[in-house]
Amino acid sequence: QIQVVESGGGLVQPGGSLTLSCTASRSIFGIYTMAWYRQTPGKQRELVANITSDRATNYADFVKGRFTISRTNANYTVSLQMNSLEPGDTAVYYCNASPPGWYRGYTYWGQGTQVTVAS
């Protein structure tokens, strides 16, 4: 069974930092693109950042220069380092695993982890 599990959410003050981690099943991690999305009540889920199997990265404009996505293949983990956090970053953050275009596979989501930025 494929699993995608997030950890690391919590409460942080504005200007602070937080690191989210996501571990995916070994069977998919090596070839899948890993991503972080976020969602607030009443809004659509939006892409925060993603990283391909060869470590090409892509960031939403609203996090460029503040967030860094990375992956460690040895332990099947993708991380999101979030710096200079703002109240507008408050959301449930979801880890996503998507297959490359040449592979017929499913997309997987984690259960989400809450990030709250408040003083």
C-alpha cells in the first residue's frame, strides 16, 4: 500500500521558521515528482512548490525566496523549509506524489498538516 505521510506542522510567530517533512513509500519515491500544496477554508488547494526526481524545483511566486523544497532519496523524504513566515501562510499543507508523464501511476496525497502563523 502506497503511503504519503506529513509531519512538522504547528504554531509559529510571524517572521519565524518551520520545516515540514513528508515520507513516501519506497516503491514510488525514486521516480515521482513530490510537491507541497496548501489550502485554507473556502479556497482551492494551491501549489506551493514541487521537486522532480532529478531535483528540478518550481515555486509559487508567493513563497519564492522564503521557502525551500528538497528531497532525500536515501530515506524517501521531501522537506519544505519555510522561513520568514507570514500570517497569510496559515493553511493546511499537503504532501503530493505525482507520477512522471511516461509512467502510468496514481497520484497520492497525505492527510495534511496544519501550519498556523500568529503572534
